[in-house]
Amino acid sequence: MVSRLTRAAVSALLTTSLVALPLADATACTSVLLPAKDGGFVYGRTLEFGLQLQSQLIVVPRGIALTGTGPEGNIGQGGLAWTSKYAATGTNALGLPMILDGVNERGLSGGLFNFPGYADFQTVPPGKGNQSIASFEILTWILTSFATVDEIKAALPGIYVSAVKVKSFGDMVPPIHVSVHDAAGKSLVIEYTDGGKLNMYDNPAHVLTNAPDFPFHLKNLSQYQYVTPNVLPPLKVGTTSLSAASSGDGMNGLPGGFIAPARFVRAFFAQANAPQLATSAETVGLAFHIMNAFDLPPGSIGTSASAGGEGGGVSGYETTEWIAATDMKNLRYYVRTYENPAIQVVDLKKAVQNLKEIKFIPFDSKPAVRDLTP
């Protein structure tokens, strides 16, 4: 099995008991990172939610003034002021001028993932509002400001990330954690927990889902060392040789279901054993095929308005609202939606030419059906 997760890396983060943490999770986002032989990477993820996030494509040019949301909660006012150093594109949510998932012109890529029951953001001291951003703005700040994971790790402790309620999010604080990947293949998970403690974890698995916290997922992953894509030898029972009834017996021990720890394990093994293709452009298609395995059948996960941040505080069921694949080398952001399986793309290099302000591009939600009847 080709694996980028070493036992030493797992052991270094096995600080939390597997059985000690609650499995508070209902929002089923899943992400992977795939390398190509040309040195590029493709980041793929799904976006599931109960509340419809009404995402659009967003393009943010370099060199424009941006302002974070201060602790008073007025969107885009009272917070950290900065100028976008890098252009970025991706998807937004709820009509907000923020990047939920995307890539910048240095190939830095990442997304926000729901983290209910665990996310706990910082209290901004009096007079420090201009050094703060809201939780849902963290990826926007990162992608417009930095080129590498190391730069993020150095800068993030210097700002406050606060709990700001969003009216269109059921008047709740978006409970997120963050996955980021740079063009060199370094991956980082950012989580605020336990009274606003900032946790930054190097991510040797290059995978993220939802709650529990990241150390839990690595602890859980360590239980699956026996999983392999290889054909297993027959089982010997006395003088009788028993072969599996089907191919795929080496992966037979993977966990099923839609809960985040199970998806984390399945995503890791899908990614770790995927063929490495010649170019990142070719790898985009591979990313979509892998993410197909995490596309939720409607009705498979119910949500409740009384369950807080799980599903956005609405009753119903989660759907895979969209799936994205980011070519981090060629700076192309691909997406397909629940309504339209056709792949749509934004080329960041072209999109920012002569762009002077943030641009929103609605998804095409009308699928084209080609009639092949002779």
C-alpha cells in the first residue's frame, strides 16, 4: 500500500483516548489531497449541509482593501483591515463576501469544514477589535494574505478569531475548523477549541472531515493498519483453502456509514492508494471520481433544528450541495452542483485580469441532457 502516513507521525499525535471523545457530528464534508507526477497537487472536497448555503463562485483580486468583522457582529466592519496580497477564487456561502473553499494565485488551497460541538472561538479584548476577524472569514484572510503553510503558522497567533453570529445561519456562530494545503504539499488543520485555544496541526494524512477534533481522527485511523488494496491469500482452515467470494477483500475492513470518523478513514485509504497520474490537470478527474464515494444519497442524514450547528440549525436532510476539485498548479477551480453534474470551472489567472473588485459568479444549475436517440 502506498501511504504518506507513517507510524511515527501517528504516534506523535495520539494524545487523546479513542473512547473519551463524543462523536458529535452530522455534517458530512470530506476532503483529500492528490499528488501528480509533474509536482502539482489536486485538492478535492464535498460540501454537505442541511441549510442550503446558496454558494456562488467568488473571485477576489489582489490589491484591494478588505475588512474583517469585529466582535460587534456587523459584517465587514470593525475588524482587522488588510490589503489582499494574492488573488483568490473559490466558493462563498449565504451571499457573504467570504471564501468558504478555494485557491489563491500561489497555489495555496483549502476550505472551511463544519465542526459543531467542538469549535470555541476567542474572546476579543476591549479595544482589540481591529485585530480580529470572524470565524467564517479565516480562509478569506489566509488565501488573500499567504503563500505557504509555514507563513500561516507564523501569522495566525497574531490575530483574534471571534464568535460572530450570522443571521442567515440561524443566528448562530458558524462552528468551523480549517484545512489548508500549499503548493509544496504541506497540509495544516486549524482548530479553535476549549475557550478559544488555537490548535495548528501538521496533517500527514492530508484528509479532513468534521468533528471530533483532528487528533481523534489520527487516533482512529491507527486502528486500520491491516487495510490493503492487495489481494489477500486464501484462509487456511485445516487442509481447506477458503478464498474470498469477491475481489476487494483487502479493503473489507473499512468502516461504513456517513459519520465523520468513518469518512476520514475511507477518504485516507482512497487517497493513499489512488494511482499517481502524470499531471495535475489529469488528476482533477481522479479527484471527482474519489469524491463520488462521499456524495450523500438524499435522505441518508437527517438534521434537526434543535441540534444547533449540525446542518445549520434546520430540520430536513443533508445533501451534497457541491463537489469541488482544485488544480493547485494550474490555478483552476472546478465545481459541480447537486442540480447540475456538469463540471464548471474558473481559471484564476484569467479571472483576475483587470479585476478591481470582488466578483460573484452564479453556478449554472440547469443540467444539459444530450439526447442520443437515433
